Amino acid sequence: MTGRRSGRWSGRWSGRLDRAAGLALNLYTVLVYVFLFTPIVIVVIFSFNAGRHASEFLGFSPRWYQAAWTNPFVLKALGNSLSVAATTAALATVAGTLSALAMPALGRRGRTVFEQLTYIAIIVPGIVIGIATLIFLVTAFNWLNPWLAYLTGGSAVALGLGKYTIIAAHSLFTMAIVNVLVRTRMQSADRTLVEASGDLYATPFRTFVEITLPQLLPAIIAGALLSFTFSFDDFIVAFFTSGQDQTLPIYLFSSIRRGVTPEVNAIATVLLAVTITMMVVAGLLLRGRGGRGSRRRRREAPIEPALPVPAVDRASAVRPEVNAS
Amino acid sequence: MPRRPGRRVAARTRGGPAVARLLILPAALWYGVFLLAPLAILVIVSVGERAANGGYTPAVTLEQYQNLATRLTPFLNTIVLAFWGTIGCLLVAYPLAYSLATRGGSLKTALMALIVIPLWTSFLIRTYAWMFILGSNGLPSVLRSLGFGDVQLLNTPFAVVLGIVYNYLPLMALPIYVSLERLDRSLLEASRDLGAGTFATFRQITLPLSAPGVISGCLLVFIPVMGEYLIPVLLGGGKTYFLGNALADLFLQSRNWPFGSALATAFIVVMVVVVAVYTWLTRRITAAGRQAALL
């Protein structure tokens, strides 16, 4: 009798599969990988195009990277993107982690309401959030600005859409994601350590710093990195809430609409490199920082996503656990 | 007793509910101001009237909702193409997930991670890459040199569906993979011992037991595709008009806020209905699958 948990039912059963069908399946799998990665590889290759046009490849050259690097609009957009993403990540990590820690001690009712709101924040499509935030902010500013001017004798700067409103909108769903990640981690954390700590007369604060925090740290760091990446990559929410401030995806979008140039490919490649690096770091951190106590649990943890996260980019929120296990 | 360990951890490290309320305050505030308030304003504006210069005049009228019928085309486009995109994802993802779960061996986690990696890269860039490939200097020029004549690929509904399949494939493959990977091997052995062939086993055991994965995969793909904006703009060339594009136009170009808000509200309602129907289906099919497995 083979154990149920052996997890490899590839052996005898698939051996019974028709050999030709198996080969076809393998070939098919390879083709899907080609389908998935060819477009990305093509963008990277064409970013090194020496030619002036994106359409024909005339040999390798870094000229478009130089062009992008000396383009003041690109640099401004990159600066905006980086500061928006960093601020979003900081806000989302702090507020998301604190709320996750607070939830268990909350009343049943409050907890349910907060949980539902968290899922709504993640599930509502970016375009709806973007539009709703736009109307809300414009209405609020129209109402607030006369008061501000009145109170300060007309010297106050009028509130308007810009970097700060992008940060506000991005923080909403990234905060919800950090909350879910940390909460998932809390559920698999080893509670006996906390009890032991209490039994050994550690103060609640000390127990938190020495036991709870280290247990939750991988999820918190992964949440911060994910928040940064989502914010850095987001187009649709920023598109509606950015006002005059351009982020890199918005700049890319408008130059794509004006026509494809190798410069766009160069910027795209840099963006790809940044996001993939962040994600690999997040994955490694989750794998390495788990601590002895939690490793055993993680192996048993289901790979199933912790929640249904429909929005594309947000869906990867639940992924690092998969790859770390 | 062993309900949720996490609850105990926090309950013992934190003080009482007072501390909890303080800790949850920033996030609760954020949800209130940047989630609930905007959604409430959306509904309020949707029953208002358009001001002369765009924007909004307070009113209580259902006029905007009556006008929704004039925007039936984007609604239908969205639902039809999101449907085909989801079907496309399913057709591509199922054999892939099956292959990885049953034949991946020790490599399967790594192979699955490779499927998920594109999700981590910018959505805009992934879509742009196809614009590049399907554009007249890409695949069509290759086809032309092979003697296929002029083929228009970019700015067609086909390109939109292709873009959907490409971008959302990982979201479909993942839940299916998980349900197949967890499938109890002894059921397959039992099926074989009872004389069922490979195909019969697949149809009677594997397929019903992977149904929950298929259902949640379809949901994960269908919902965000309904809100898609970039794919129809970049790959559909504005010809294939989605709800997202209609919304963007109403808010950013014609500045018809009340009508746009009505459209957005209707969109949310449709989405909630879809989710509800799917949840109901999931329950039924999961129950049926469990029954099939027991029989």
C-alpha cells in the first residue's frame, strides 16, 4: 500500500497512458512555455536594436537605453514611480500588518466586516476603483479648496490630483493584500512558542518582539515587496488618479499609443528586470527566513491560494508561498 | 479548541479590544475613505444629472440607468469576448496543468513557478509585446512571405482573445493544477483495478474531481477580464469596445459623470451576479464531484 501523501502518482498510472499521448502532452507543454516566454524575450532582444525603427533588427546596441536614460520625461516618470511605489509599500505594510494583528482580538462582528472589506478591496476591478476614487477626490477637493483658501487667506496651495492621490489609491488594495498575507501566516504560526514565552514570564511586548514578529517577518517582507511591485506596475488606477504626474507605466502607455520605438522596449526591459528581481528576492526571503519552527508547517501548508484574487497582478499576492515551499 | 492558532497568538500578545481598535484604525480609516466613500459617491452621482460643462448636478433620477440600453454594445462585447477568452484559457490551461501535475515529477513545482512568473511582470508590457508581434511587421509579414497573403491580426477580436488567453493563462492553470495535484491517487488505482480504461478513468474520476479547480479558475479569469481596459485598447485598436473603454471615455473624454457612474454601478451589479452564480455552481459541482468519488 503506497501512502496517500506520496504525491507522485506519475509513476505507474501514467505509464499506462498511451506512449504517443504522453509524448503529445510533453510537446504541448513545451509549446505553451514557448508561447508564454517568446513575447517577453522578443521585447528584451529588440530593446538592444541598433536600428531606428522597432520593426527591423539591425544588430545589438545600447543606444536606446542611453536615449531613455537621457530623456527627462522618462527620468521624471521613473522618479515618480519609485517614490509612489516606496511610499505605498511603507503605508500598506504598516497598516496591513497592524490590522492583521488586531483582527483576532476584535469582536466577531467587527472582524467579519473588516474581512469582507478586505476582500472587496482586492476583488473590485482596478478600473472601478480608479473611477470611483477620481470622482470622490474631485468632489472632495472642490468642496475643500474654498475652505482652505478661506482659512489661510488665499495663500494655501489648492489640493489636486497627483502623486499623493495615486499613493492613496494604491495603498488601499496593497494594504488589503498585506493583511491577507500576514493573517495567513498567523494561522500557521506555532502558538506553543507564544504560550511557552508567557509561561516563562515574558511580558506581552517582549513575546511580540521575540516570538510573534520573527514568525510573521517573512510574510511582512513579502507583503512589502509585493506592494512595491504592484504599485510600480499598476497602470489603470494611476491612469485615473494621477492628474498631471506621470508614472512610468503611464508614460509607456502614451508613447505606445504614439507609436512603437525601441526606446519603449528599453524602458520595458528595465521594468521587467526591476519587477522580476523584486519577486525573486521576495521568494528567497520567504524560503530562507522561515525559521525552524515554521518550516515543518509550511511543507504541510496547502498550495491553494489563500483567497480568490481576481485582479491579474494582485493574484500573484498569494504566489510566493507556492514557490517557497 | 484547535480552531485558529493565530487568534490565540495575537490574543495573548496584544492587550484587549481597545488596543486592537487602535491598531486597526489606520486600515479601517483607509477602507472608509478610499473604498466605501468612493463607491458611495459613485452611486450618488449615478442618480444625478450632468452639468452643462460636464461634471455633476445633484438630482435624484433614474434617467442615466434608462440610457444604459444605448451602451449595450460594450456590455455585450465584454461578456462575449470575456467568455471566449475564459474558454480559451481553459482549453490551453487544462492539458498544461494535467501534464504538469501528472507527469512533472520532482520538477513540477519549479515548472509551475515558471508558469506564474509572467504574472509578476508588467501587464502593460506583456500586452505591448503582442502588439509588437501581431503588428504588420511581425507575424503578418512572416505569413506574407510564406504566401498566405495579407492577414490582419492586430486590431481584431482575435487579437483581443489572444491577449486575454496570454495574460490570464497562469490564473487558470494554477487552481486546476492544485486540484489535480491533490487528487487522491488511490481512486485512480481503484478505477483501474475495476477495469476502467485510461479515458474512462479520466472522465469519471479526474475530470469531476478537478471541477472545483476549473470553476475557480474561470472565476479568477472572467472577473478581471470584464474590467479589462488595456487589451482592447492596445490589441483591439479601439474597434473592440469593452466596458472599461466605455467607462474611460465617459470619464476622461466626454466627462459625462452621471452616465459613467451608472454604467460603473451596473458593471458592479453584473459582476456580483456572476460571482453569486459561480459560487452557487461551485457548491453544487463540488458536492456532485464528492458524490462521484464516493460512488
